Amino acid sequence: MAMRTSSRRAFSLLELLAVITLIGILSSIVIARNGRTLLGNFGAQADCRRLSLDLLRAQRLSITTGENHFIQFPATTGKGITYRLRRRTATGVQNVESRTLGEDVSITASHTVMEFTFEGQALGAYQITLAGNARSWQMNVVPITGAMQVTEL
């Protein structure tokens, strides 16, 4: 009876390492070429989500504490700005928290102060636009209800 010999064909470890190295080199070239654009867009999207959550937080804090809360932007908007979540009390204004937006993100706000009453109502029709390198988002806050809509432009 004759024995059958089967030949197995597989990749060697060196061949696998060569392929992985080539993939790494090609991906580093792509990242070096387009990395700042991609990161700027992801940063703008993350900042938009963070800002919308902070607006909702200001609204909810107004309802739970019975004191007006608001987001305050600096008088000049642009890149890398710091905005503050603040509370209006009988004795004055207190800082609750402050956040800084990314350097790749440009912001334009319709008002420097976006305030919510103790019932959660917005005191105005607020609009915020955040722009990354290639993508932009816009937030609209409806007066009275305080409902918020975020759309990509």
C-alpha cells in the first residue's frame, strides 16, 4: 500500500511580517497626508456632541435646582475658545464648569449667553455652528420649549 504524501502550502512568518510592514507603511502615508483633516472633523463632531450635552445639562440643572443656568461664550468666537456653564443665583453668578473646544474647531454663536429658566425654557432662539476642516454642524435651540436640534451642514 502506497502512502500518500500531501503537501501543505502556507505562508511563512517572514512573508506575513513583510505584508504587515507594507500595510503599516501605506497607512502611515495616508495618515500623514489626510490625518489633520480627519482629526479636525472628528474633533468638531465630538465638540458638537459635548456642547449639545452641556446645553441639555444647563437646562436640566435649571429645572432641578430652580435657578437659571446658562452657557456663556466669549465675546469673540473662533478657534480654541473656552465656554462656561454658569448658574444665576440671588447673590450673583457662579461658575459650574468650563470647557475648551479643540484648536481645529471654529465656532460661531448667535448669542454670547444661552440661558434656561427654572422651567427649562430657553430665553431665546439660539444657534451655534461648529466647523471642522471639511464638515460642519449646526445646533438650534427652540425658545420656550428648549428643544435642541443638531444637523450636519
